[in-house]
Amino acid sequence: MRMKMKSRYKTFQIIGLTVLILYTVTLLGCLLWAFMNTFKRGLVFSDDPFGFPKPFVFSNYKDMYNVLSVPIGNTTVRLPKLILFTIVYAGGCAFLGNFVTCITAYAIAKFKFRFSGFLYSLNIVIMILPIIGTLGAEIQLTQTLGINGKWWILWVMRAHFLGIGLMIFHANFKGIPESFTEAAKIDGANNWAILFRIMFPLISKTFGLLLLLSFMGYWNDFQTPLIYMPNYPPIALALYRLSQGALVGTSFPPVKLAGAFVVFLPMLILFIVFNGKIIGNVSIGGVKE
């Protein structure tokens, strides 16, 4: 019986590994194909989309840089400001959202109060039940308060604890032994010192991973900033306009692919730089070096 179970387990392992290899090869193949075509002229791409660039041309990136923009009234927001607005929006929303979630999860996990269980259960219910139709109410509220169009409005709206992040932080804090807290209290540390000097370093890799994933999601979002802060367009909106051919001189696919790679490059650099630090070996109750 054990031999049969081991044989079946190995079979599933081989099938799973094969599927992952095929998926990785397909993903990298599409990525390399797209990157290769950014160096082709438009007519060459139309005649031979799968061939090697002959010759290599870099004018597509120059054309993309010249046209990648978003008109705002009588002005035009170009690539440098688009990147700046996106970093401010994505960085602020990702950090504040995860910070509030982390603080809330710590309070629920380490302090026994009347609403601790209620807040955790409420988060699960909200995750299960689909909440739709709130966009109109949110827009009306921001307009009534006179804050629609402010660059910081989305920071405030994203500073909540609802989501899968609360459950992840809660599990991390629950797994940290109480002896850490007791030892810190004996040394005279208050609750804030325990959180920032004891607890937070132990879950810093989890925080960094969720921060990176949130940042990537906000980096690719253009609909929300378009609604709440139209005067501060993100780079994803310019890329959408580029993909739809709304910008003059961008009808050729190589120019569109060049724009896509410019938007994708910062995320790739972030993942490469922080890959080893974020997705490292984490041991609840301590950090493995």
C-alpha cells in the first residue's frame, strides 16, 4: 500500500513539475518575443512578426517616450511626471494600507478586547460576500466633502484593514511566543516599543512581501486614479491610451510593446532587488539568517 501511495505521489510530482516547466517556458518565450519585437520597424514586424530584428532599431523607444502622455486640460503630462504620480499613488496606498492592517492584526492577535473576534470575523464575511455598487456612493461622498481630485484622497481610502492581509499578519503575530512580549515588558518596554522593536522586525519580510504585491497592483491600476484624482494621471493610463492607439504615431505594435516594457521594467527591478530579502526563510519566533 505504501509503495502504491509513493508511486502515485511521484506521478503527481512529475505531472506538476512538467506543467510548471511548460508554463515557465511559455511565459518567458512570450516575454522574449515581445522584447525582441521592440527593436523592429513597424513594417518589418508586419511582414515577419516571429523573425529576428534585422537591423536592430531603437527609435521605437524614442517615439514611445515622445508620445506617452496624458492630456489634462490645456497641459500635457509626460513620462517623468507620470512615473512620479504613479510612485506617489502606489507607494502611499501600499504602505498605509499594509501599515494599518498590520497594526490592526497586532491588536486583534495580542490583546483580548470585546471586538477583537468581531473584527476578525467581519473581515472574513466581507471577503466572502461580494460588495458591489459602492462606487457611486464613494464618489458622492468625496464630492460632498470637497476632497475629490486631491492627490492624497486615495491614501486615506486605502488605509483600512479589510482583506487577506489581515489574516496573514494575524497568523504571523499569533505564532510569535508570548515570552517575547513578557521579556520586553520586564525591560520596561511599552506596547508601541514592543510592536516596533520586537514584533515588527519578526514579520518584516511578510510586511515587505505584501507591500511589494500591493505596490504592483496599484502600479497597474489606472481606473481608480482616473476617477478620484484625474489631475494626477498614472503611467498605466498613458499605457492604456498607447495600447488603444489614442496617441499620434503609435499605430505600430513595436511602439506599443516598447511602452509596455517601460512600464514593466520598474516592477522587474523591484522583484530582482528584493527577491532574496523578501522571500527568505522566515521562522515564527525568530528570523533565520
